[in-house]
Amino acid sequence: MSASRSETASALGPDEPERQRPGADLLAALLDGMDAALCAFDADGVITHWNREAERILGWTAEEAVGRRGFAEWAVRSADADDVHERLMAVMHAPGRQVHEFALVRKDGGRVLVRTQSAGVRGADGRPAGVYCAFSEVHAQIDLERSIALSEALFEDASWGVVLVDVDLRPTVVNAYAARALGTGRTALLGRPLGELVVQGVEELEGALQHVLAEGAPRELAELWVTVRTPDGERRRCWRSGFLRLASPLAEEPVPLGVGWLFQDVTDAKLAEQGADRLRFRFSQLHRAGGAAAECEDPMEAAATYLDFALAGFADHVLVDLLRGDRLVRAAASPSGAPGPVARLSGGGIPVRYAAGHPALQAVDRAGSVRASAGAGAGAGADASGAGSASASASAEEWAARRQWPRDAVHALCVVLRGRGRTLGVVTFLRSGARPAFERPDAVYAESVAVRVAAAVDLAQALGA
């Protein structure tokens, strides 16, 4: 404690016994425990305090520094001494703090650039009594300022979402990008459970956050598909996410403060990528189907071959109904109870008794495609008939049974078969509830398949097969 005794003695007076100075040890401990270097000058510019951080930066001990007048002839070059002294002492008569940068001299003769914050000290009578000066190496100060600037930029101008989550998995800080992605305001998110914001996928998100708190950040980015509840309704989004475990730098052992979650919305790119993959696969299926169908002697077998290849990754069932007069007759179908190839029905097929407004009949009337789903309301591309629109209380099985489809059918796509200017029939693709509803790109693919099936059916009819 020799350095502390020198500081305290200089500040309180050499004639007062140390035991009569209450708080002297506490003052010395506070000064030595500071992360910043600190020195103080009296009204005459004599150094009265010098803490351990100042000693670490410049190498001069408190015994060597306290009692000197200014930095001249020891901690600053002679050419700079007057300027440094005037700038430091000028703050004694000025309001507020002043920031300066000085090149000081270390005890070993090296020079170090420091940034100082100085302010005047007033005595009990209100008159200027001295100056205190806190300083640190410029590069350390710049590192701190850079870290602060980075934090502010992340939470204001970043082109990706940044969310700080506490150990209870509740957002504590949210930047503008993340607030937009979550469909709410920045302050409205704070302290709310993630389950209030994310309808689907919250288990995967919370699982990732819990893993980071327990094990640390993963090395790879994670792509999370979530459904977000917004004022405009629910939205399905894909977020490419990275995670960082936050720990207190002040604790002796790492204490988790939460998780830093950074993410970008890559939904459009992922959907485009999936669409491209799907298009390549479907083109490959058509190419393979064409090669296999060319080897079939029976045109109806060729038609079934096209449908077998089309079902892969596209639908769960397929039905082929051909026009005989003004009625549709079942000509081929995939097995409804177990997987298997599309088979031609023997005995000339079974007439189907579709009710008026059935999607297959609509496709014949429109000479186009019709999409339908269980529970879908009337509208473009939907099953719009009274018999074809399922009521809110009807189950999906009842909806499928009334249309004479397999009971697991939830989504349907009926595509007309046309050849040589004539309507030949309808091919119906069916999906279960495990698959999404048919969309316009699906209808385009089904129409491409139907063109090939219709050509085979037309040939079979021409040959009398």
C-alpha cells in the first residue's frame, strides 16, 4: 500500500496522522481499482494522485509521480511540456470536461499516445482547487469507441435482424430489421415470449437458443422455417440465423447474459431455389417418362407410364376418366389402399356418377384445369359448386367421399385431356393433407403431363385398343 499512502498523504496533508483520516484506505482502493488511469493536480499544477493504471501505462510509480509539478522533464518531451501543462490546467477555469490527446513519455523512454478527459475541481469555497485527469491509451479508447459504434450500427442500420434474448428467452433489444421481420414495433417485442410472435417453428427457434446458452454458439448457420403472426395475417418465412452466447466480461467466471441472434430473411431466395429444383426434377421425370413410354406397345400402357412418373413427388393418387358419349368412365387409376403403379381397369372401365358441379365435370366444361381443396371457399380455381364446396362442419373424408375420391384426398387438380380438337376425358391428381394445396405452377406441370397422356389415349382410341 505504499503507493496509496503517498497519494493519500499528498491529498490530506503530511502533518495529519494517517489514523485520523477516515476513508483514506477506501479512497486509495477505489483509485487503484479503476480501469482508467487517473491523476490529479492541485491549483499549482502539482500532482496529488496517481493510480495503478497510470503506473501500468507509463511505468512511473506513485512515489515517483506524486509531488512533481506537471509532466515537464519526466513524462513529456521538453518541447511539448508547456503546451501540455497549459491545456491541462486551463480546464480548471472552464465548465465541463475537455478531451485532449497527448504524446507522453514512458519511464523506459518510449512514447505513448493517450487520450485524456479533464475537468476542474472546486474547493469548499467554490474556487478552482485543481484538475483531475483520466487517460487511456488511444488505441484502447479507439477499440472501445469502435465496439460502441458497431453496436449502435447493428441496432440501427444493419441489413439483417439483430435480437438480444435474455436467459428466459425473451427479447431485450431488437433492431429495426428484426422488428419488420417479426411484423411489429421494436418496443412492442421487448419482454414478450417468442411464442406470441412465432406461430409455427417456435420450438426449433427456442431449442436453438437453449442450445447456445448451454453449449455455446454453433459453427454453422441454421435455416429456420417459421410462421409469423403479423397484423396482415400469418406469413411463412425462412430465416438464415447465427447465434452468439453473451457472457459478462466483468465476472471471474463466464456468466451467461443471454444470446445474440442475427438473421436474414432468405424466403424469396429459398423459394426460388426450391422452385428451380422442382422444375429440374419434373423436367427429368418427363424426359424419363418419354423414354419409357416409347417402349410400350400398348398406347394405354404408355399413358399409365406417363402418370406413374408424374406422381413421384407431385401427388398421392391419380384417376383417369374418359368421355364415352356424355358420361365419364373410369379407365385407369392408382391403387387407393397401397402404393403401386397406375393400372388400366379391365372390362371397359366403370362409369362414374359425378354430381353436378364436380371438379372433373368443370374441367370438361372449361376445357381447362380446376383446383379444389377440402374446406376451400368458392372462387377462381376452387371447387365452386354447391355440391363441390365443403361446408365448415364437413370433414375432409366426407368431402372426398362425396366426390368419389379416396378418403385421404384433401387437395385435387383436374386437368382436361384434349386431342385433335376433341375432349377425351379428365385426369385427376389428388394429394393428402400431408402435402400443400395445388398451385398454378403445379397446374402447368399437370397440363404438360396431360398433353402426353392425351396423345397416348387418342392413339389407343384410333387403334381401337
